[in-house]
Amino acid sequence: MSGFDEADALAGTDNVEQSYLALKKRYDDGDRNVELLWRLTRATIEVGEMQSDLKKKREYVLEGKKDNPLSAYR
């Protein structure tokens, strides 16, 4: 198991926000693994797309761009 099984299972579902929150917690705790970053970016985009409020949608888009998977190689 990769440690991301639950997040992967929730991706693309109506429960993707649960995946986002779990991944965001790992990120906030200091994990900058490229595997985490690309999943967090994907979840952030998916949660953003679900928002009806344009301001919230924009916040998620900007968050997703801030720490993308390439930042693990900087």
C-alpha cells in the first residue's frame, strides 16, 4: 500500500474533499513528497471545480498552483 490508497479512492468522487483535507494535513505537517504534491494538486483542482462561488473556486485554483509537484525538485 502506498499510503495514499484512501486519497486515490476518493479522487474523482463527491467525497474528494475528504481526500483534500487528509492530503492538506500531511502537507501542513511538512510532507513535500512529490507523490503527495501531485495528489494534493489534483484534489485541490477537483474541490475547486465543485465550488459554485467564484471567489472560493479562484482560491482553490491559486492554492493548487502555489505548491505543485515540481516544487519537490527545487
